[in-house]
Amino acid sequence: MAWTVQQIAELVHGELVGNGETTVLHAKTLADAEPGDITFVDGDRNLGGWVSSKAAAGIVPFGFSHLDRAQVRVADPLAAFLKVVLLFRGPREESTGIDPTAHIHASAQIGADARIGPFVVVGEGTRIGANCHLHPGVKIGRYCTLADDVTLFPNVVLYDDCKLGNRVQIHANAVIGADGFGYRLRDGKHIKIPQVGGVEIADDVEIGAVSTIDGGTFGPTRIGLGTKIDNQVMVSHNCQIGAHNILVSQVGIAGSSSTGEYVVMGGQVGVADHIHIGTGALLAAKSGIISDVPAGGKYFGTPAMPGGEFWRCVANWQKMADLRKDVAKIKKRLALEGPA
């Protein structure tokens, strides 16, 4: 469906500059836009892309200086562009009710307007809140609780005794509440320690595809308010993850570790067991954390060290080749001169 730039400006509450009757058919990025498309520009740093783009119009920030095509000026071009993308995408039909192939235990409680897809299993004593959406193949164990507006994408598994807050989203094939990796060595054998603590996930948490959050031993593993967890992340048993953390892909956190608020872990960070990461800490990608990190700390490398120390080490490592040459020259000279 075609829209005019004027209509789009009204949709995003933006300021129209140029021909408002310009018609656009699609919303695409600068690199992909064709004639008849609308795109977005973050600022003057994208001026080169804007100049070379074939787009008919753009969503731009206030003060953008290149006025060669119809524009809609807004405070946040990315957020406005997202609205336009969804406009062109159009509404998508969502199945409602409970699919006849789903298996819901007689004792389970299902809230209003829940959507439960094909081959979903809901276990004994579980409560599903209002407006939850369980995609095909979801498996929920016994005595779980889902608050309102929870979305579980295909093949998510919740073990027994998991509690999910409002608006939690868990993406495909994630596993929540599997047994923690806990054993005792007795009589030459590894004896499993029962893992019965479950998992508690606070409001507005999002967990990526194929991630795993293990249940606690006696008390729950917890994920704090608003935390965002990328794909293929591992959070082990008894961990206590604080509010508004960001855990990027392939992070691994060993058992009984904890974080404060607003911690950021880059991709492939590894955290040893029983470690605490302070509020606001930043752990660079591939860092290996073997001791506590103070609040606000910025740590790099394996084993991880504070940023200033790490970069000094890097500078020294870069000089090693020259240092080796200098040592070789000194040894050669000493050998030529003979003993003193």
C-alpha cells in the first residue's frame, strides 16, 4: 500500500520538509532503498549514504542539513523508522484460543485471551496469565507461573517451578530451569545433588534463542528486572543476575555468581563460580573473570584486568618482537667481546 510523506509525518509526529505528496511504497535502509522507498538517516555522519541512496524520502534528525528530497524530521529517526516499517508490514493474523492438539493438564489455569499453539504441553498446577502467547511446541512443566503478556516462542522448555514476570519474552529452543550442574565426589563416583530451586524471571526480561538458565539447588536462580539476554547464553544454577543487565551471545556464567544492576558482558565473556560483578561494570568480549569486579569497573582480557592495566600490557606485548631483537643483539655483542 502506498503512503505519502505527509501521512508518514503525521504518523510519527514529525516535521515535514519538502514535497509532502511524494509517494512511498516501502521502508528500507539507506543501502537497500530504491526509488519509491523511504529510509532513515541517523545524522550528518550518514550524509554520504544519503547522497548515494536512491530513496525517494527520508526520516532524519532535526537540523539535518542536506535538503535534496522530501524529509520527515524527528528527534529519534530510528524509533520513527520502526513505526513506518511496521506500517508497511501491516497487521498479521494471530491464532487465538487453544489449539486442539495442545495438552493442558486439568489442574492448569489459563488466563483470558491466551493463545496456545499446536502441540503445546502445560503441566500440572501451572498458571498461565492473561494475553500470554505460547507458540507451537512449547513445553511447560508442573507448578510454573506465567504472569501477563508472556511470549514463549517455538519449542521453549520450562522445567518445573519456573516463575515468569509480566511481558517476559523467551525465544525459540531456550531451556529454563534445567538441572544445575551439581555433583559430589563420593566413593570414587560423581553423585548428583538434587536441583529443586527453580528459576524466577522478573518483568520485562528477554531471553534469546537456545539460551539456558539452570534451576537453583535449593533456592531459585534469578534474572532481574528488564535484563536482556542474547542467544546461546548460559546462566548456571544459583546465579542472581541483577536488573537491566545486558548479556551478549555466548556468555557463560558459572554457578552461584551474581551481578549488580546495569552490568554489560560482551560476547563470550566467561565468569567463574561464586563471583560478584558490581553495578555498572563493563566486561569486554572474551574476558575471563576469575575474581570479583568492582562497581563501574571496565575489565578486559583473560584473566581479566582493569582497562588501563590491560592496554599497558597490550602496548608492552606489541614491543616484544623488538625487545627480543635487542636482547639477541646484546647477547651477540657480549659473546664477541668475551668475558670481562
